[in-house]
Amino acid sequence: MIINVNDTIIAPATAGGKSGIGIVRISGKEVKNIISKILKTVLTVRYAHFLPFFGLDGKIIDYGIVIFFSAPHSFTGEDMLELQGHGNPLILDLLIKNIILLDNIRLARPGEFSERAFLNKKIDLVQAEAIMDLIHAQSELAVQASLQSLQGFFSCAINNISLKLQTLYSTIEASINFPEDINVINLLKNIDDDLFEIIELLKNLKNKAGYGNIVREGIKIVITGAPNVGKSSLLNLLVNQNLAIVTEFSGTTRDLLRGQINIQGLNFELIDTAGICKSKNIVEKIGIELAKDMIQKSDHIFVVLDSSQPSSLNDKIISKYVKKLNKNQTITLIFNKIDLINYHACIKKYNNQYFSIFISIKCALGIDLLRKHMEGFAYFIDSSENIFIARRRHLQILNKTLLLLEEGLKDWSFFHVIELLSENLRLANKLMGEISGRFTDKELLEKIFSEFCIGK
């Protein structure tokens, strides 16, 4: 449901509960009428006034700071008013009840202020989503990345590629419709170079968006391996909590156990799973299936192995995990129980491919090496320039767009049918517009803004 722009909307902009300050935000055509009836004065634009807030019966409800923003120079692009009073929910509720009694004023829906800012072209859809991500950021890196998106770094990159797509598409369409007016030979000569440039820009943007999505959602690491190799003990040690029950009996963990840690500004979600084995126990079998499913959905896998077991057995276990790795999924081999073989804590490469870390959870040996290894994930992302926040929908659209353009370039190279390439470019441009909101259906907009806080 798209908003009625003739309504003036009002909502508390601060969280519920008692606090030192409570803010009420108002946007719409009735703002000046509210100023007249509730504040009984004339306000200077963008100037902080200390005033009483009156009820419609003329009695003072509260005192506080008032700021008026006139259209179009406001967050929503409409007249806006912020009343900053005492943070007592009863006072805020009384103030809002009095204002709503005036004509054409209603409570705002979640995200409606940001939605109006988007519809009035004060921000694009990427920036609107960045507002929500900034509010919910769980690490310093996520805050920085959200601010980058809010400032327009992601949008600028999207618009740059879209402009190049539009230019190439319009030129090709002109050559199809007005061949006598276009130097077709020169045009066809440059198509490959222009299209290749766009594809390279898109690949670079997709990589950065991938980092941005990791910053937003964190890195999901599944801890897996055979029963009784120390998976649950490792989870407890890393998160410094007794989240998982640990006993000398195998098969203790049946469900998925989750813990959160933050390393170098990046959030890690660690998931302990049931030991992978053949079992006749119904509950354990369900736990094993849950573990296998979560392994497929994870970003990274910690395979915990018993270093006291024969190398041939561990090699077989490792081989099974490696064969099932998804694209972009990575793995770390953790050889536990080095205290049983009198081995030292260290990091090596297994078959010159995968990091293997030798530790003893029981003796707390090598845990610092594992944490240092995890720091490398955060450092790699943090060292990338201009990281912006990105969502899964952004990545999905970028992947689809890249596939369209690569197929278009391939088909053009083989068949040289300009009409087919033109259609690929048109579809690619439409997809890019779905990220910024140029081409976005109503249902997606409703879904995105419904996730916002009331008052934002």
C-alpha cells in the first residue's frame, strides 16, 4: 500500500521506555497548522526554539526544543517538525494524541518517513536500506559500511554502470531504427570494448558488494566433524561461554547451537553441530541432517579432527568435506588433541591448499593461533577500499545482470545479431534499476520499508 501523500504523519522517533529525551517527528502539509495550534508561535526555519507544548485545551503538556524544516529542504522533502521533550512515554503519548485530533493527521507506519524521502527523490532505495542497516549494525565495520552506502558510494557505482548501459543501448537502438544516419561500421567496432568495460566494472562492484554483505550479515562458520572430537568445547572456548553441554560421551550435541563473537570489527556466527556419523538413534539422525544442511548454507567450515587418529582416517574425512564444498565456500582444518601426541601448536597448509591448525582445546593450546587466523578474514575485508553495506537482493541482481551481459557478449561474438544484444542490454539496465529503485514493484517497496522502525 503506497502512502497517501496528502496525510500528515506523526510518530515517536525515540525508542519506547523512559529516557532523558523523547522526540516526536511530524511530516506533511499540516505541519504549519500544528505549529500554530500546539506551539502558538511562528518558528524560524532550522533554528532550535525552547518552547512550551500546548494541548488543544490550552494546557501545557511539556517544555522542550523545537526545530522546523521547510519543504523541500528536509529529510522527507516535506515540511517537517521535531519536538524534543522529556522521555516519559505518557507525555509523548499525550502530545501525539492531541496532535492527531487535528484534521488530516495520522500515525506513521513503520519506515514511512524514509519511504516519503525515497518517493520525493531525497534518497534512493540503496540509501533507504542503508538507514535501516545503520540502525541495526552489530560492529564498527558494519557502521562504517552503512555510512558509506548512506553517503551514496554504492549508488554512485550503480548509476555509473547504468549510465554506460543506457548509452550503449540507446546507440544500438538508434543503429537499428535509423541505420542511414548512424556510422554502423564504427559502432560495431566499439561494441566489444564498451561491453567488456561494463562487465569488468560490474565484476568489481559485485566483489565489493559481496564484502559488504559479509559485513552486514557477518561470517557464518559451522563447526563440524566426527562425534567427540571437541566441537562443542571449541565453541565454548571461542565465545567464552558454556553454551554447549560437554561430556566424555559421544553424540551429546543433537541440535544447532549458536554463539556470536566479534573480531576486528567483524561479526562471526559460530554454529556447533551434531557429529557426522552413521547412527540408528532417531534424534541423533535428525541432528545429523540439520548439521549437513547447515554446512551447505555456511560461509566457512571448521572441520575438527582428532590428531591422535591415523592420518589415513583423517585424510578420508577431509576428502569428503572438500568434495562437497560450494562455490565461494572456504574451509579450515582444526586438528585437536595435540596433547595426546606431544605435538606443538602451529598453522600449516594441508596439501598446499587448506589452512590446518593444530590445537589442544583441553590445554588451551593454539587457540590464539585460531583467533589470529579468524582475524585474517576481518583484515582482508577491512583493507578493501570504500566497503559499503550490501544486501542479498543486491548480490542476486548483480549476479543476474553479469550473467546477462556475459551471455550477450558471447552471443554477439558468435552470431553478431544486434537485436539480441540490444535486448540483453535493456534487461540488464532494468535489473540495475531495481537496486536503486528506478524500476521497483510496489510489493518490494512495502516489504523493505515495513522492516523499518516507526518514526524512521
